Amino acid sequence: MAVVAPGSATDRRRIERGAKALAGLGYDVRVSRQAFARSGDFAGSDRERAAALRKVLHDPATRAIFFTRGGFGAARLLPLLERDFVAADPKILVGYSDATALLAFASGKLGWVTFHGPMVGTDLVLLRAGDRKSLLDTLGGEIPAPLRLTATIRRGVAEGRLLGGCLSILVSLIGTPYAVDLADRILFLEDVNEEPYRLDRMLTQLRLGGSLGKLRGLVFGEMANCGARRRLLDVLEERTADLGIPVAYGLPSGHCRGKRTLPLGVRVRLDATRRVLQVLEPGVDRDSRVTNPAKLS
């Protein structure tokens, strides 16, 4: 497994500790030298970061790519790497936050299965037992256990392919060639440190662009540090009330204490009434390769 830094720089010791923890799970881990680089706020220049990711995308010995952290800057690589993603065989990509730009492009545009999961420089050392099992099971080709949600916003049941990630990053792609088509999808949205009025603004932008009106279902993460829970839920409920689809809240993945690994691009079943999200297909085959998207119906 390769470790690269597509955006913000990270302290060397954190990367080394995270890589050691990842190796402790049984993986063969190779950290790119670029992951330790620094150019201003970034782990190297745009071209240096793109070159490191390009190298592992085209390396036949690399089956999985873990990202170091979130922050910002990953979207700047999309014009530099678009052709490489198109030409490369699908790889396991693991990350969240700012890495949503890369995951959304690979899953939403190219049909890859990608993985909204823990990052090497920020999460792996602190993973709890359930989150370690989620990572190992999901990347090992197992269908993960059903995920319990904490609140029903609108009752109902829906099935479809799961897409999504960090809300603010997905919104930032609107109006670009890398915006994701959400028609007939189950959309997962999470974020951190966004006041309710900012969430209202971003959800309104998705509504005005027509994205939310095409969904089959919508599930929110825990939205850590996004204001008082009652006010937060009021905003989520008001902005989704007329969509006519199941909506639930509290999926423990991403910017929250829970770090469940979600395969993006596979079919899932959202039961908002019972507050359960069930993955229906493995995202990885027995040879630790991303499931062939052509075989996913």
C-alpha cells in the first residue's frame, strides 16, 4: 500500500506513526518521499504532489493508496491527473475530508469504488477496535456490518449506489468539469466546524443546482462541531423536507470520533425509519482489487 499527500503538509512523526499502525494491521506499507515534503502549506508543489500520485496510480504493484490528511489542495490536482485516472486500472483509494475531491472524481465520473475512511497522518494511530475491523473487513472484500444511525429526518427506505463525502468539498466542485452527477444515488454528506447557517447555504446551493432533487436517499454524518444539535437537525430537516426521499442523520464516518470505512460506488440500502445503512456489495474482490464497476448493477 502506498501513502501519498495530495494536499496539506503533515508532521513527519504523525505520518511515520500512522504508517507503522497501518503496517501493524498486516499491510505492506510504502510511504512516498513526497508525503514528507513542504511547500508553504502544501506537501510539495502541485506538480510534485501530482507526480507522486501519478507514480502510484500507474504502478502495477500498488493496489491501494492511502492519503495522509485533509486540509486543502487536493482539487488543484484534478486537471493535472484527469488523464492518469482515466488511463489507470482502478486502485483502492482511502481518505476523506479534502480528499473527497479525488474520491468523488474517481467514483462519480469514472465508476471506481473508492473508500471514505481513515487517513495515515491523522487517524490510524487512534482507531478504535470497531473502526479497525471496519477498515480490514471493507478492504478485505467483506460486506461490512450494518451501520447504525442516530436520527430519522424523513422516514422511508431506498436503495442505490452510495456517493458523497465532505459537503463543503462537493459544493466547491459545482460548476466545474469535476462536479458529480448525483441522479439516483444515495448521497452521504458530512463535515466539521461549519455553523448551521453555512450548512444551510451549502445545502441550498445543492438544491438550486438540482442535485438534491434527483436523489433516492440522503444520509448525513455526525457533523461534528456544527452547532447545537437541535439547531443542526432543524436546518437539515428544513432543507430536505420536500425532497420526498428517506433522510437520516448520524453516520459515524469522517470528521467524527467514529471512523467507519464506507465503500463509495457500491449499492447500499438506506432504511431511515429503522436508522440503518446496509452495504449490499463488496467493494474489493478476493485478490484485493477494486470490484470491477462493470459488474456492479
